Amino acid sequence: MQHAKTAAQARPASHLFYQTSGRRPLIDRAEGIYIWDAQGRRYIDGSSGSMVCNIGHGNARVLAAMQEQMARATIAYRLHFENEPAEELARELSALMPAGLDRVFFCSGGSEAVESCLKLARQYAVAIGEAERYKVISRFPSYHGCTLGALAVTGYTPLTSPFAPMLRAMPSIPAPTCYRDRDDLDMHARGLRYADMLEARILEEGPETVLAFIMEPIGGASTGALVAPDSYYPRIREICDRYGILLIHDEVLSGAGRSGRYLAGEHWSARPDLIALSKGLAAGYSPLGAMVAARAITAPVLAAGGFAHGHTYAGNPLACSAGRAVLHELQTQDLLGNAEHVGTYLRQQLESLMDRFSFIGDVRGKGLLLAFEMVADRASWATLPPELNAYQRVVDLAYERGLIVYCRRTRGGLAGDHILVCPPLIITREQVDELMALLVDTLAAFAREAGLE
Ligand SMILES: Cc1ncc(COP(=O)(O)O)c(C=O)c1O
């Protein structure tokens, strides 16, 4: 790392700006689960970037498909031309969605996909004569994107608080962190209890004002792969149906195969009305997002004059050609099967860390959407002292060892520490062993440094 830092410092001052004070090395190339920096150092991409590169880096078939499309047309503005990659990808995606969800709107990322869901939901309510509905209930913690609309339904305090006066305040309910609850209820009952908080909130707000409920079927960065008890999912659907509220699944991170199913909601046969997709959809080969909507929702909106929303790059042929080729890889290489099988193995390995490191409180997730949470005390779930910055330290120590993992704070961004371990879905068991060796070394170094041995 010293070596990499020196190389980074030797580079000319950057005109780019971002949040971090330090500079990371320049990337040189990437292939499979590995990335090399400009100094020739190799890293295991243990988080697929930000849980994006599901099919691994440098896939020659995807690059060839993109090159073929690039030679034909890289842009086709939708008011001037239709394009085949967008048409075909929409058809192929529709075949993978729950029954009735077969209308697709493409965009360029996750925040745009979420914004699209929020705006279509609103236009639907207006179109069917329920214009008083505008509130979107979300969960805390959660992450739905950084644009102002998506941020208004995001529950992660450091990201939302600077913008609070600019945001339309939206109601929220606690995310189902049942694993931390200390009561006599079993998980089934706890799942129902958290779902019923939605009903209580709807009644408090006035059901006629509530437009939608947005949730990540498996949590992403903000909760660290939070999975609710099985009882939660059908109860949420029942409650939404009871009050005529649309259910939006944000599958930006959990979708496109990461959990071992194309949609994470499939683990519970969930039936949302709107789905946001991005990240793994084109797996980092091109910026691409999508909203998939039930035809019953798009029809009244179209009849009322159309969706008053759009982006210049919506349905971009190059991005959609990447999306098609990525989907083809998922299907022909059985990457969902690999995510499930190798994910089970990786999960066992992560769970075994709990014997060695007492500060690992929980391991959770599905498929290759996995995370572990670090705590001061497993019995009370007390967090590690926030000033220890455990989440960031573990990431940095791993980076020094050539392993990339992803971190966030568990309790809404202010305290709590979790690490996401989400390698590309092509990872083999042998590569999991390689990743784990680096992770064990990282955690041992962290334990020594933090005095947690
Ligand atoms: C669940 C979820 N929704 C939305 C987003 C926003 O996506 P993007 O960063 O592509 O705008 C993210 C990004 O991390 C996400 O994890």
C-alpha cells in the first residue's frame, strides 16, 4: 500500500473532486474477479465495484456485442428512432419478471430508475382520479439513490441531512432488523410485526394520501444485506392491497442475479407493482438502469397523455446492447446457479469467522449478496465506538492486502459497522478461498490495531 500511495502522490494534482481526501491508485485493467493498478498490483474485486460487475470484468463476448453495436449506432434518440437492442432487452427482461410486469422504461442508473418509479406511481394516481395520493413510505435505514426524489425516500442520515430543507419530507418505518430484537417472539412473528408497522403508518398518514411503499427486498449498502423473515413479504403485499398502495421493489443492487435469483423478490414469490433495476443489469459495461412496471399501471398513464418523464440516454442502444449481452452471459453460464452454490460456500466461510473474531456479530444475505456486521457485544448488539471507524479501517486494511470490500454504517449512517462481501457471480470456490485468506488476515490486523483480540 505504501508503494501504491507513493505512486498516487507522485501523480499530478487532480482536477476531479469527490468526497475522499486520499487518492487511490490508477486502474490499469481488469479481468474476471481481478483488477490491476497502474503499478501492476493485483486486487480481488470482492465487492464487484459497488455490487455492479456481476459477470466479472473484461468479458470478451459482452465487449464484442458492444463493438458490433458501436459500429452500427451509439445513440438513437427515442423521438426519432426505435432501436432493436432496447426492444429486445425489454422483451427479454419482461420474460423474467413477475406476471403482469411487462412494461419497461430504460434510464442510465439506479437513482434514475427509482425516480422513474416514483414519478410513474404519481402519474398513475393522478390518471385514475386519486390525485391526493403523493406520500411514499420507505424504510429506515435504506438507500434508494442520490437525486433529490430518491434521496427523499432514503434513510441514511449523513447523505440526507445536508439536503433536508430541499427534500419533500416522506414518512418512514423501521427496516426489519429482526436479528437485533430481544424479545420472546420467533422470527415469523417479528416479520409480521415489522410489516404491520407499515399499516400503522398508513393509518397515521391517512390512507388516501399514501401513494406507494418502497423497499429493497434484500437490503443493500445501508443495512448490509438485510433479509426479512419470510412472513414479512406477503404481509407487506396484503397491506398495500388493502389500502390501494403501490409496492415498489428497489432491486437496483439485489437484482440481476446477485442473490441467486434474477430478482431477489423471487425468493418469496413477491409481486411488486414497480421494479427498479440497474447495477448488474449491464454489470458495469455501460451505464444502464430500468423501471419495470405492471401494464395495469402504464395503461392509464398512457391513456391520459403519456409519461411526463424522460432522459436523453433513455433506451440508449449501446447501453441496451451491453444489457442484452450481460443477460445472455447470466443465462448461458448459469451464473444464478453459481451465485447460489458458491454463495452458500462463501457464507459458510464468513460464518466460520465468528468463531475467531468475537466482534463479528452477524453474517447475512443470500447468494452472493452477503455481509457481516461488527459489534462491540453480540448479546446487547452494542456498536463498536463510532470513532474507531471500524467499517472504513477494515476496507483500508483489506485494500492494502489486495482485497476490495465495501462498507457502510449499519445504524442509519451514524454508528454501526458492516462490510459487504459481494464478488462477481463468476467466482469459483478456489477464488473464494483466496479471498477469505486475505479477509482473515485483514480482520486479524484490525483486531490487533483496535485491541479487540
Ligand atoms: C438499492 C439502491 N437503489 C438505488 C441506488 C442508486 O443507484 P445509482 O448509484 O446508480 O444512482 C443504489 C446505489 O447504490 C442502490 O443500492
